[in-house]
Amino acid sequence: GAAVELEDHAYRVYANAREVRFTEMEYAIPIEHARAGVEAVIALVREQRLPILFPLEVRFAAGDDAFLSTAHERETCYIAVHQFEGMEYETFFRQVEAIMDGFDGRPHWGKRHFQDAASLATRYPEWERFQTVRARLDPAGTFRNAYTDQVLGLVSRTEH
């Protein structure tokens, strides 16, 4: 079919039935790298002739001041890649993640990625402040789980 371009308010574009099952990874990069990031992912797919049947999703957001926001202190471009449920996705996602790492990418906290606390800490200017608040509000690690242990590390038991 013909290529379709759609430009409208997000609630009109993204609020639709998602009947196809898929897995997704989304990265936030500084807006000044938007074009280079998109072009690098497209080049990867073309050069390796990857069987990617989903469109590349690209969106933009203003910067904010939330400690662990993917848009913290920077105008942001989000680039999302998808793969059908049941298809091998890790090879493609890891290659895209390597591209995004080169642009100081921050992964969407609720989607697939392969980062850990050590690789994420340097990407968030307020990481230590967040950890201080976390330790004060949840000193026993009541709200931790395997995922938060991976991406945030263990709750510090020291007094703050």
C-alpha cells in the first residue's frame, strides 16, 4: 500500500485498538540527535536486511525536572522499535540500544531494554538525589523487585 502520513494530536493518533501482539523498546535521546538517531536505525535495518514489519515510532516531548524522567532537563526525541510477539527481537533491540547509547539514550522504564543501574546512573543528573529519597522513603526495600534491583540497584541501607 501507499505510505501514509498522519499528523494530529497524540490522543487521536495513538488511541487505537492494538490487536496485534508485539514487544517494544523505546529510547529517549536529546532532540538535537533526532535525525541522526532515526537515520541510524533505518540504516541498520536496511544494511542487515532485518525482517522489521513495524513502523519506527518517533515522538517529541519537552524537558522536565522529574529525577528519573527520560526527558529530564532536555528536549527529547523518543524512538521506538517493535517486533511481533514470538519473533526473535533481542538481536535487533540490542543493536538499536547500542545506537541509542551513542546518543546518551535513556530507555523507557516500562519497555524492553538491557541496561542496569551502573549503565543508567550516569544518564540522570539527579540519580543520587533520587537514591537518597528512595532510601529515606523505603529503607527496608519493601517496594523493590527483580526489575528495580536491576535498573536502580539495591536500596542503600545507610542513613541520609
